[in-house]
Amino acid sequence: MSHTSAQATWGGRFSAGPAEMMLKFSESVSFDRRLAPFDIQGSKAHAAMLAHVGLISRRECREIQKGLGQILHEIRAGAFEWKTEFEDVHMNIEQALTARVPAAARLHTARSRNDQVATDMRLFFKYASAALGEKLVGTQRTLLALAERHREVLIPGYTHLQRAQPVSLAHLLFAWLEMLERDRQRFDVVLDHANWCPLGSGAIAGTTLPIDREFTAVKLGFVDAKGRPRVTQNSMDTVADRDVFIEFAAACAIAGVHFSRIAEDLILWSSTEFSYVSLPDAFCTGSSLMPQKKNPDSCELLRGKSARLQGNLHTLLTLTKGLPLTYNRDLQEDKPPVFDSFDQTALCADVLAGTLGGMKINRERCAAAVADPALLATDLADYLVTKGVPFREAHHAVGRVVKLAEENKVALNRLPDDIVRSAHPSFHADWKSVFDLRRAMAKRAGTGMPSPAQIKRQIIRWKKNLA
């Protein structure tokens, strides 16, 4: 069944309005209403530009901007009535404004919903990228405080989930900091790519009216570091492009992978088999059947959210891969995955920071695990290298020593000297000095290594970076 009246915003060509089912199928206001602050910001700037070039009067501009301000106040107060028959956020605001301010009928001069939504979304991406950058900084600061507080704690490092070499806990936490720093930089790139003004591109080919796109860009803050306007250079690309959507979703998805990898370590560490850490009760749950259980739910959900963020990226890639230039209605579906990625990434960053902030380190369990002399087998090979033995030969010799320790059922550093020398004659009386953890850590003094001196240097570096 169709409406008897034509659609109010584009219905001049039609003798009847859309069917009720089509209205429900095609509306986007249920999710794009969150763009309202950006849409109103863009409309205020557009009105100012129209007045600047003489297409509307200064008085009309003031009336339009005042009306838009009142509508924004109502939206923020939850008093604005959203109507699905007006399809989207743009037309809801325009219809409400026109009902109050007659001059608002001129607001859509030299503008299409195509360049309007492109502007709204670029303003959103600038906001969202900056907001997620701040969230990540908060998580990084939590990690830095944890590292500084436990800088002397040593743990086994793992490869293939097998004990490999000793590292400081701080060094591992700094690895997570590096991951999150790359995420932060990716959002900076997205912000920069979003910082180009689309307004004035129209539906596809701009307008014949004498507008000033650079004026609008400056009003909206689409400027470079020197305050010069940044305006998109091709009207067709402007309304068709969804690269920033994909880049934003990709940045969120990669951050989600990092959250998930950190969460996996925490899940392992908090298990009874490891017991390196105890996660905060506030971010764990119990079992409905087994009273003793303490489940790492925050970390498991961080792993799960990672899949959701990757799904949002895949949705956008699939959505855009076969579209011809320029705008197609398919692109209405580009917003839900973007909004969800923003919401979930922000929540994940907060939850990770909360989990880490309340985490307790079991120093005794860490010390017991890192006391395993097998962790210093590579140091023993390096010892032979200092005696002039080629590394490959040294590697094989230490492998024989490890095998001898297993056969004799003793720790690596408890083998008798004569048995060790049977593996290679270059083992001297001081070979056991290798198994001093303090010595082992101090020798890892190069840039990016876990010596106490390097840890101190990294703490200073991160404090500066995160100030």
C-alpha cells in the first residue's frame, strides 16, 4: 500500500509516495541519527557560505543557524521527534527546521544528500579517530604504570607456547605498548585522510551556482597544519569514495587483534597452570554450577569482539567491491558497521585498561618459573661463542648438554663438569656463571632488549610519549 501524497523531499517526480514496506526497508534514521551533531555543524557552515556568496541574506543565515541550534538542543535533550517517513537524519532535521524557519527552504541550495552525508561522515571520522586515540593512550598509561611498578619482575618468554628465554615483565608490557602505539598511529592516519571537505561536490558534478568550497572547509575545520583549506578535488570520487570507512574499520580490526592477543596471554597467565597473575574480580565472573570458578570473561570477550570487528571490515569491503561510480543506495549500509566498530573498539580499550589496572602480579610464581635454568641454554651457546666456537657448533654442543641433563634427570646447571666437557672441550670451569639471571639480563643491553638499563630507558621514553 502506498502513501497518497508524494515524498516531501524528492517527490516532485512521483505521483505517490513509497509503500509502507519500502519506508521500513529503506529508512536509515534509526541508525544515522547519531550523525545529527555533525549534520547540524555542516548545515551551519553551509548556510554561512551561502550568505558569504550572496545566495541567501545574512538575516536568513542567522535564522537558519539559530533554528539549527535549537534543534540540536532538543536532540541532546531527547525531545526531538524522529520520523521514519523522512528517511534519514538529514531530512528529519531539514523538515523540522523548515517548519520553524521559512528561510530554511533555501538551505539545500547547491547541496545534495550525497555530499552532505560525505561531510557528516568525515566529521564523524575525525571525531572518532581522535576519541579512540585517547582511549588507547589511557590503556597505554595503565600498561606503563604496571611496567614501572614491576620492572624487576622476570618471567619466561615464550615461542610456540614453550618456554624460551627470560625477559622482564616490563619488557613484555612494552611489547603491548608498541602494538597499541601502532594502532594509535593508524587512527592518526585515518583522521588525516578524513580531513578533506566534500561539501560542494553535489550529487555528482558540483553545481552551477557560485559557491565557495574553501570558505566552507575553513568553517568546518578541514584545514592543514597551516590553516589552509583542504577540499576534495573530484566531485565524482568524493561522493563515491568509501576508503576512509574501510581504513577506519581496518584500524579498529587491527586494534581488536591486538586486544585479543593481549587477552590470550592474560587468560593463560591467570590459569592455575601458570598463575602469574590474578585478574580483578570486577572483570571476571563465576560459574553457575562450580563454586570455585573464576572465569576471565573480560579477556574472553575481548577475543570475541576481535572477530566482530573483523566482520565489520569484511562487510565494508564486500559492500563496495562491485559498485559503479558514483553514489548507489547500497552505500546506506556503510554506517552500521562503522558505528559498531567505533563503539566496540572504544569499549574494548576501556575494558582492557580496567582489567590491567586491577590485575595482581604473583611475583613468587613468576620467580619460580623463570628460575628454570633451561631458559639460559642460548646464553650457554653464546658462552661458547666467546671462547671462539662457531655458533652452529656451539648450538649443537649445548643441545647435547641439554640431552645429557634430561638423561641424568638433573637441571641443566647441575651437570658435573666432566660430563659437560664431554659435549665440547671449550666448556671451562666458569661455565655455570651463565646461569646467573642478573648477569643474563644485564648482558641484554642493546636497543630493544630487556636489560634493566634498557627498561629504565623505555620507561623514560614512554613517559615522554604519553605525557
